[in-house]
Amino acid sequence: MIERLAIIGVGLIGGSLARALREAGAVGEVVGCGRALPNLERAVEIGVIDRYDQDPASAVAGADMVFVAVPLGAMRGVFNAIKDRLRPDAIFTDGGSVKGSVVADALAAFGRTPPRLVPGHPIAGTERSGVDASFATLYQNRRVILTPLPETDPDAVARVESMWRTCGAEVSQMSVAHHDEVLAATSHLPHMLAYGLVDALARMDETDEIFRYAAGGFRDFTRIASSSPVMWRDICIANREALSAVLGRFSVELTDLAQAIRLGDGNYLLEVFERAKAARDRNVEGAVDGRTKESP
Amino acid sequence: MIERLAIIGVGLIGGSLARALREAGAVGEVVGCGRALPNLERAVEIGVIDRYDQDPASAVAGADMVFVAVPLGAMRGVFNAIKDRLRPDAIFTDGGSVKGSVVADALAAFGRTPPRLVPGHPIAGTERSGVDASFATLYQNRRVILTPLPETDPDAVARVESMWRTCGAEVSQMSVAHHDEVLAATSHLPHMLAYGLVDALARMDETDEIFRYAAGGFRDFTRIASSSPVMWRDICIANREALSAVLGRFSVELTDLAQAIRLGDGNYLLEVFERAKAARDRNVEGAVDGRTKESP
């Protein structure tokens, strides 16, 4: 049971955590904090939080659990603002999509790795943002990755793990570096490809005529290009090393494919496509569901 | 009204055309042709076709409308097989995803551009294949592109257009070259990126552990990598010129993005992401639907 939960950043991620914990009866009071006053007022109105305080330091005062769900570029400022006002026994965790930068921000703000900070990443979301987009079941059957450090208090890890389990999530642990490599490959790189593709087409055809002939496959493929540009700029900068490495690998793959196409090397193409289809069908849930359209 | 429709290739595309025309009462007899006998027997059993003939020449005999829905690599062989047995007034059209290669195949088989061939491309499909995957509403509100040539009989074009409208499709016309460029950009390139991404990840991580942390955005992004490898090999070879050109443009886009990430150039990234998001939100139906998950 959490007595007082402070949520810094009451949007889709923070709001959904509050909703889920409330529905489970696992939280007493919820205090929200954020920069947009109308969003906070709305959050009180729809019952996601009990009250708000726009000053992070006052918002965390007295909280036994703090969840920081702000864009990566704002993490360090929040850590600096709250560091002297956290209850000594308060546990705090975050929802950042890159863990190396969050850990570095905490080190910079606190002067050491705070033992009661449990870096975390709920792998969930939609293209929408703001508290109105939040919902209690967002984390059900979703993965949450925690990346505790050697200095992290095991009791704090256990409590954060339990909080996410209460929301229906499947929690796993890995190192900061491994998290950032895995997410670079499975999330950050795909977003770069989707943004890059849509931008390349938009630049090719200023009249947008080309998009008229895009079918369902294109819609699915590029859905992630509707995500928040500011959030993704921050993620790219925060994870630039791991993302650059995986972009390099992908570029080699693409160069090889392009060469096979130019040369008409059908055997090479078939080999790549079969290996990819097999990996996807084997690993990605709902791979062949027959509902979604493609556009050959 | 079509008196006798011959469908060469009774799969998702051919089967769905037959079902839609039957439901609309717009066809008399439907004769199927294909290489897999069990699929043809199944097509009769579930009422998609009235009868079948595994010899294309016999299958088209007496038909006033012929629909060739075979992989691009099989087009020329079908044209060669049927050329001497088509009724003189028979109209024939196809469902190939590349039009330049189909027109070249027809020229090679007939020795000239047949005036009653109307090259076409229904932009619809799912990852599934075979007659069991076909359904009558596949073409509803989908686009069908016809690419008639100067030699093409306008009456044949009008009849094919009317056939597709009966199925609920929106029909448009463009040149062969423009079709192949547009589809290279909006369909063939995205498929290359999805296949290439999944293959690159599978090669990076032979244990497939990496896929465990892929969320909804990845599932949507890579859905098209579950498509038929043989079909896509054929498409790449058939459209290699236009696809190579658009792959080249995309490579430049990706190189610029990779450099901005390496240099930490947030302004450049924000500019690209905002332009892409705006283009997608403006052009792609259902861009922000809140239902589908991404994985930041």
C-alpha cells in the first residue's frame, strides 16, 4: 500500500499509473505536479489525482512513493528540484525510455546514485498524450523493465516491482546498458525509420498526392511517426550511442538489400525475407491475425 | 454483367473478387484455375467458384472477363498459355503490384500490347493467402489503380472500372511509370524496411531475446514483414528501377538522421519529426486513433 503517491508529470504514463493503483485500492492520496495548469485541473476533475502542486519540491513533500514521468530532457531539473525535499525513506522511480541518461541525471543532481531511486521503464503507451488519454488498464500484460544499480536498495526495488505488478504489468530486470541497447533496436530505431520514411515521402511529393495511394500496411507501418516529436528528440539525444550503433547495423542491412535489388538477386532477397518472416511469426504476438491490411 | 469470369489464381485477391461480384449478382459463372488442386477443390466447396480447370487455356475459353491474379513471376507464363484461347472480345485484367513488368510480359507473349488488356492493381490485401482468406468486402473503400496504355480499348477500361466499382472500390487511373514509382514509395520501400529491420534484429540476437521487449508499436511496424517472401521477391525484381531510386532517397534521409543523432543535433531531429508527424496526421486516415500502442 502506498500512502501518498506524488506524480511529476500527469500525462498518459503518470495518469495511467494513478488510475491503475486507485482501481486496485493500492494508494491513499495522489498528488500531481506539472507545468500545464489546465491539465492538472482536469486531472482533479476526472479523479486521477486528489490535488496538485505546481512546485515539484512541495509536491513530493511527505510522499512515500514518487513517480517521475516527464520527458527525458526535463529529468535533471526535476531531480534538482526535489532532492532536498524527499522524505528520507521515500522511494522514487521514473518512466523514462532511456535509462543511462536518467541515471546520469540523478548522479549529477544528487552527487551520488541515490539508493532509493529505482530506474524503470514501462513499455506501454499510445500516440496520445495528456491526462485525458490515460486509462487504468494501460499497463495490463505490458512489460516494465527495472534497471537497478549496485547501489540500489533491494527493498526499494521490491516495492516498485510490487507497484507495477498491482497495475497488471510483467516486471523484469536488466542492466542499464542492456536496456538501452534493446530499446534502441526494438523501439528507437523503428521510430527513426517511420519518421524518416514519412519525411522522405513528404519531401519527394510536396502535394501529398503520394499518400492517397498508401494502404493499410502503410498506415500501420507509419503509425509511430505520429508520436510526439519533442519526446522522440529527447530519446534520440539521450540514447545516441546505442541508437547510433543499431542504426549502423541497419544501414549495412539496407545497403545489402538495395544492392540485391539493383542486381536482381532474387535468391538473396528470398533468404532475407524468409528469415525475417520466420523471426517475426515466431516472436511477435498476433503476427498473423488476418485483420490488418497490407498494401502490396 | 459478366457472363463468365475466369480467375487465374484463386487466392486472397482472385477469390475476393469472385465473392464480391457474386454477392452483387454481377457475374454468371466463375471458372477457377490454379496450380494447387486442394485450393481449387476448396474454392468450389465454399462457393467461391463454380468449377475449375487447371489448364489456363481451357479455363479462359468462352470467358468474357479474365482476371489474372498470380505472382508477378508467373504472369508471362499465363499470358503465353492463354493468348491463343481468349475469346476475341474477351477483356482481361490483372492484379499485379507492379505494372511495368506486367505490360512487358504481355508484350513479350502477344507480340504487341493487347488492346483488351487493362493492367490493374487493387491496393488491398492481408498477410494471409489462399482462397480461405478471401472475403467479399476486401475491396470496399479500397483503391484500385488502372494503368491503361495508349493502345488500350477505352470500352475495356470502362468495363474493368465498372467491375471494380461493383466491388465497392474507388478506381483511379495513372500511367504505368507513375504507378510503379508511387507504389515503390508507399508500399515496396516500407516492406523492405520492415523485412530489413526484423532480419537485422534476428541477426543481432540469435536467441530472439530481443523480441521479448518489443511492444505494440513494433508489432504494427513489422506486420508487413509477415507477408509472403516469394511474392515480395517477385515485386522487388519486377520494380527494381523505381524501388532502387526510392531506396536511394531514403538512404540519404537515414544518413542525415544518423548524423544528427551522433552529433546530438536536436533541432534537426525535431524539424524532421515534426514534418513527418504533420504529413502523416494530415494524410493518413485514422492516424491518431488512440487504440494502438506504441513503445517509447
